Amino acid sequence: MSVASSVLIPYASYLRVYEPLAAFPEPERTHWARYARLPRTPGAQEELRRSLADLLPMPPVPVPVHESGEAFVARLDGVVVICPWRTRLRGWLALQELDGQFPEPVLDAMLPPVVRLQVAGDYERWLSRNPDARPWIRTAVWQVPLRWFALFGDEDREYAPGERPSGTGGADGAGDEGAAGAGADGAGRAPVLRYRTTMAQARRRLARALRALRESIDDGPMTEGLIEVGRWLEEFHPRALVELDFGGLVHALPEEWLAADRSAAQLAEGIAALRAGDGERASEAYGRLAERWRTVRDLRFAN
């Protein structure tokens, strides 16, 4: 087994948009129509393995030379919906976020300056030809941003406990993300925790949350975050599917924690309290939710 294929998935969550085939221009529409008929399509774990493989050479290849022709496939009311990986675009965007996160000597050791300059130049040239490009997938490391929960209701929640072989437990028996089933090495199936809703519902919930915040409190990080997510959602087809996937976080958190988590319902409780003019109850609900996720983010620094 290669090094890249044996590495666990990252502790990251994902906000994805799946669009109907009608949203894609030709010849991309035909490509996705054929792709969706394949007997098996790769999952998020396989996407990660391919990305890790590119980091093994020296110098590393932080962004693929060519854009991925892969996607996640789902169905919404019997209609095929597609979430393109767009690995190259997401790689460029992720590299932009690295600035300021690491001391320069560490960043230089990870990705030599000449590599970063070349990648930045490639992105600038590509962006000049594709000014309206946007990713179908957003990623957050060691957390689910609380604003993402505003798009969903508790009825959108889907949870399936993990199935691990005897003699293994905790985060060591990791299979593929999502509904990918057993891992390639037969290590059992990880838990799945995700929310799925229609684009129309996601936009309505976001608008209600934004209105409640603006009518009750001054603009702050939550309001700004909702505005930014709303602008992103407006780029997509109105009949799309929106998914929040806990992804690799399921390997870092106890299954009891996952089974009990009702973060979308807690945020909705706080927003409802704001709309009712009960600021104290709203503050209590949001405080409990923020503290719950603070403990998750703190795991990043655990030994």
C-alpha cells in the first residue's frame, strides 16, 4: 500500500452544492451525464489520496496541472445532481489561505518559494480567463463554521453510526468519508453525519437568520459570514442540493458526541429567540453552541 493511500482523511468539514445537469453548459453537461451513469464514482477519501500523492514528489505539486474531471453525484427528488471537485481551483484558493498561518521558514520548508510563485502566477493567468469561477465545495479544518448551520433544519440531519471491525476503535479504524462504505483496506465504515436540503430552503433559512440578526444586534462576524455564504449560494442553480458533511471530523469525535449533536437545531433556537425579542435566550443558545464547537477546535492543539 502506498503512503498516500494509507493516510487518514483530514479533520475537515465540507459545504457542498450539487447542481442539476441543466446548470452546466455543453460539452460539460454531456460529460457529467455520462459520468453519473458510471457504476462507481470516487468518494472524498479518494480525492484526498490523489492530492496527497501530488505532494510526495520533490518539489511537490501543490496544485494539479490539469483540472479534475471528477465529481460527487447525488439525487434530489429523482433528479441527478452533480458537485464537481474542481480540485485545481480549490488548491489555488487553499494556498492563498496559507499566508499568515505559518511562520515563513515553516511555509518555505513545506512549499519552496519558487513553487509558490509559480503556482500564484498560474492562478493569476487562469483567473484572467475565468473571472466568474467559483468552487462547488467549501472546506473548514477542525470545525464546522457556525454560519453553515443556518442553512439547515434538524429535519435535514442524517446520521449513521460507524461499523468497525473487532479489535479496533477510536479514530484508527477510518474508512472513506460520507456514504462511501468500507475503506479500501477493509477497515470498516466510519460514522456519517451530514445535512442535506434544497437550495430554496437554504436560501430562505439564511435570509430569515440574516434578517433576525440585523433587526436585533449590530453587524458582526456572524452577520458578515452569512452575507458571504449567501453571495456564494446565489451563484448556483435554484434547484440545487446543499450539503453539509462533517467529513473527517467524525474520526476525531466520539460517536456519542456525533449521535447527540443537534447544532442546526441549536442555532435555529437562538435565531427564533432573536425574532421573538428574547435576547437573553438567544445569547444562551448561541453560547452553548459556540462552546461546544470551541472544544472541537481545541483538539487541533491536543497532543
